[in-house]
Amino acid sequence: MTDHPNRPPASPEPRGVSEQSKQEQLSESRKDSRGQYLTTNQGLRVSDTDNSLTAGLRGPTLLEDFHLREKMMHFDHERIPERVVHARGSGAYGYFQVYEPLTELTRARVFQDPSVKTPVFVRFSTVAGFRGSADTVRDVRGFSVKFYTEEGNWDLVGNNMPVFFIQDAVKFPDLVHAVKPEPHHQMPQASAAHDTFWDFISLMPETAHNVMWVLSDRALPRSYRMMEGFGVHTFRFVNAEGKARFVKFHWRPVLGTASLVWDEAQKIAGKDPDFNRRDLWEAIEKGDFPEYELGVQIVEEEDEHRFDFDLLDATKIIPENEVPVRIVGKMTLNRNPDNFFAETEQVAFHPGHVVPGIDFTNDPLLQGRLFSYLDTQLIRLGGPNFAQLPINRPVAPVHNNQREGYGQQTIHRGRVSYFPNSLGDGTPRPAPEAEGGYVHYAERVAAHKIRGRSPSFADHFTQPAMFWHSLTPPEQDHLVEAAQFELGKVEVFAIRERMVHEYLNRIDHSLAVRVAEGIGVEPPTEDASPAVTGRVPEVGVEARKRTDSIRTRKVAVLAADGVDDAGLSAVRQALTDAGATVEVISRFQKPLQGEGGEVKVDKSFMTTASVMYDAVFVPGGPASIDALKGQGDALHFLNESFKHGKAIGAAGEGVALLRAADLAGVDLSGPQGQPDLGVVTSDGAELVNLTQGFIAAVAQHRFWNRPKGQVPA
């Protein structure tokens, strides 16, 4: 056979991945213009980019100024439509490694070899707000992972809550229209606390379970690094023998879960609307790489109907006491993007991007998503070639007969763009299953075409009731306060009344009564809630938090001139050795003169606040404490930290500042403060014991047993 320049290779391209596969591919697209001359997009060097071409110094601008026209044209078109939902996002690269082969469960190669580090890109996001909204709003968070596997891209497109509001995708436009700013005045931004959302919710009982999650602390993550993720839907694993099992996916942060309190979240939105984005970026830059373990819940096909709910219902969880989560691997995020627009903004996820060994179920919400996600890229990214953008390109070879279209990046060679063909030796040709060709699971389907829903989807209140009963008392308090805030913003009284009597009262009577008290609604007298016999404690943040580590926690140190710099240094070293980040806060952002030397100030009271930290410490030094006692910002910093349940420590004269702050209900007469309330002190002689006690307090994260309603902050 005669060689031909357009003849394809005789055998398929080899496939394989490593941790660096995606970065090596992206290196071809990265550009650094340092040290280069400025040019037009045609490569022409530009001599002046500060002045338009004009007829004389004060004359009209000339149409022939091609540099002006090109520069303005690009500027006028450099924005693309933001996502309808999940518009505000943050991204990072990393890798996934399976712990042991899962050959018995799935043929997907990403789950076969523990030595392989499969590259990933992860995007975290809020759902309701526009791109410019704040990070810390009360909302569901997106948690989507693109695996660049040797078999092609697999997108696990999930959220930080394991359930969703609706059961059928046909209601998704209604849900989003209801939660978005109201169309007549475009308010409020990134908030569900308005009439249209709760009007819709109050008339859709299937939303009850997800509403409970959104009203809980789960909706206010302290950090993306301390946030769980879920695939939400029930998928299928299929092994090499063709045996299928149902699977649900869980991401577990190695740092454990942690949340903000609502007062913090509101204040952070004003102090630093990029709080979660900044936290993720800075952690990766410092080498504190976020880690998440992947867990799966496996259900055999013959057990599909053994539950009192339907596996295809996205508003339900499988309680872990019924089907334990099996931890199968770990994902590590270790690189920030180089360009937000090119990577985080242009990344395109789609739940229909799967690989052999992973398949779908008939979940009606999932089935609708399989259409929606692909369709939305056509308008966002300008056409059908969005998969050729560097962030979206698979590391597996791509060969097909799809040609042309907006943004075509590939120069296809040869005469053939169809199949079957003989002019291209019958290639690219379909691959048999044994050679990696994707084969859909052969599920038997025989039914009439109808618009309806299975009766097994009809129980909307048992799992929300279980959720409520599974929370700790402080978490229940937070949920009640959240409901009072959200519904208190609703102007139409009938909606508030309907939410209490026909919705919350069908979840839990005491919940409905408590919420009614705060929003001016007559409480219900009859209990309409279901009988709940079981608990699912894994739903609460408290159940998932880690108390054995303070790794990456942020500790503020309040100081002024005359601070005990030796004591400060010792405490800082102990906290740093334990994995925490320590920052010195003072009135002005200039070095302090300590008792023995100079102390660097990291932030001023003007540029930061207690809500940006996990704990606060006050070192000794008489002059420092005398100065701080006269500064309202320092006293407010302590009271606000105390109000939010954070650990507070003080050494030597620093205890006097705590007394000046008059922390409600705290007895500072003893030498150790009141550790049970998270207030740890020392007269200075026992600095080692103090730091150990303070570290233990910081590890607890919050102290919910402090007096409420008495803190002036």
C-alpha cells in the first residue's frame, strides 16, 4: 500500500495519564509576554498604544487606525454570558488517586491502578448569585470535578448537599426563576430571602428536604477546603463482566467540615466578598493543599426497591446506617489556575461526560441535566467546539468526523469527514467494547409514554423530619434563626403563613411553632409531622468536624507597642508547629516596638475583622494592654469572637483586656480562665500549658454553650 501524507496511523494512539498529563498539555497554550514587544493580533509590532491616529494634534480620529479598531473590538467583546446558575466560581487543579483497584465494581480505569494520579480540575461555586455576588451568601454550593482520564473526560458535577430541591428537571426553570432576583426590580441579589422563592417553595412540598439543608449550617461553609461534596444522583457502576450496581458519590474533606455563623457570613460579605475564593487560593499558594477522600455507597440491583424511598429520587439520601460509605480514593488540589477567564470561567462541565464503567439511571432530574448542560455551552462558549478550549480538552486522543463551526481550533487533514468510508481506510472507526468503546448498560425498558411520577416519590416530609431530629440543639437553633430571617423578609403574609402551617408543621411541630414566633404568624395547634424513629447524624456539620487538628486555622493576635514579644513568639511558634496561620493585628499596619524587639504587624483593625479568623489570642505586656483597653476596635474584636463561639486565649497582662471586654458569663478569677467556654488564660508562668490548652480550644472550632443575647457585638 502506497504511503500517503494524509493516511492515519495504522494503530490507535496510545492512552495513559499521569499527574502532569494535563499540565503538559496546557503548557502548549500558556503564554508569558514579559520582555516582549507589544504587537497586534496579526503579529505587527506597535509603536504607540497611548494615542489614536488623528489628523493633527487636535484633529479628528482617522478610520485607518487599525490598532485602535482592533483593540476596541476585542475589548467590546471580551465578556461571555455568565452561567445562569453557578455563575460565581473558584477553580483549582490537582489529581485523584484510587486506594485499591475497584475491579469488582467498575471497569472505569480511573478506579483500577493506585499508582496512577489522574489529573483533575475542580470548580466550587455558589448557585443563585451573579458573578459579582459575595462568596458567603446562604446558598447551595457547587462541587464539580473534571477527571482527565486516559479514557476521556469524566465530569462528576455535584453540590455540597446530597439532595436537590426538585424531582424532575422540567421544574428546574421554575425553581431558578423563583430564587433569582425578582424580575420587576432585580432584587435581592444572591439571596432566597424574598417572596417569589418562598411562594414557589411553599407550593412544592418535594423541596422540603433540600430546604432544611439550605436553612442549616451546611449552607454557610467556612471554607471550600472544609466542605463536603456529593454527586446528588444515583448513578451506575458497571464492571468488565457487564454487572451493574447503583452508586452514590461522596467527597469528604480531610480537614473535616466547618461552617460560618450567619452573623459572620453577613459581615464577611461586606469585609471580603471573595472570602472563600481567597481562602482556597492562599491555601494552595502556601502549600496547604486541600484534600478530599472519595466515598461510594453501593446498592445491588436486586436491592433497588428495598428502601422506603426511591433510589431515583434526587430529593432523598441513602442513610449511611443503611448503606455505609466506602472510602475508595483521595483528591488533592495543588495548583491554582494561571488565568481565571481561560480556565475557571471557560471550563464546561456536563454530567453526560462519562467513561466506560460509569452509566446513568432513570432519575428524571439527571435525565434533564443530560440535555441542559450540553445545550448551555452553545451560547456561553460560542458554538460546538468548546471542548477544544485548553481547559476542556481531554488528555485522551480525540478523533471524529465533526468539522468546522465557530472557534474551530483543529486543522483536519484528508478528504474524509464521514463514516463509513473507504477513502480514509474506514477510519476513524468505532472501537469495540474490548478496545475501550463505550457501551450503554442494557437496561430493559418497557412502558407507556406518560406524564406522571411514581408513587414511590410521594413522601416529601419523612427525610426532612429525620434531618431536623439529627441536628444538635445549637444546629437546630441556627436553622430556626435562618428560617426566621428568610421568611421574615417575605412581604406577603399569606406565604409566611403557608410556610409555617402547611410546610414546616409537616416536618416538625416544634420547628413550626418556633419559626412562627419570630415572623408574626399564629403558631399551628395540630401536629402534622411524621413519626421519626431513626436518626442520620451524618447530616450535621458538627458530626463531620475534626477536633484533633488545627491545621490551616487562622489565629489573630491583638497587640500594641510594648507587647511581650518573647511570649508572642513562643505562642506563635507553637501554633505554627500545629499547622495554624498566625497574624498580628494592631491599630496601625506598622512594626510594633516590643519589650525586647520589633514585631511585624500583618493587618490593621481597619483592614480586617474578627470574622476573618478562627480564634484570637492576646499576649502580655503592660503597655500593650493599656493601649488596647483604650481601643474600641480591640474590645469589639474580642466580643465579636466570643459571640461567634471562637476560642480566645490570653497570657499575663492580656487577661486584663479580656476583663475589660466583659465577656458575658466568663469567670476570669481562676488561673486557667474558663476552658469549658473556650476561654483559656495564664498568668504567664505556665506558657506551655497555656498554648496546649489554647490549641485544644481552637481545635473545637466553636463553643455553643456560651450565653446568648448578652454580647455587645
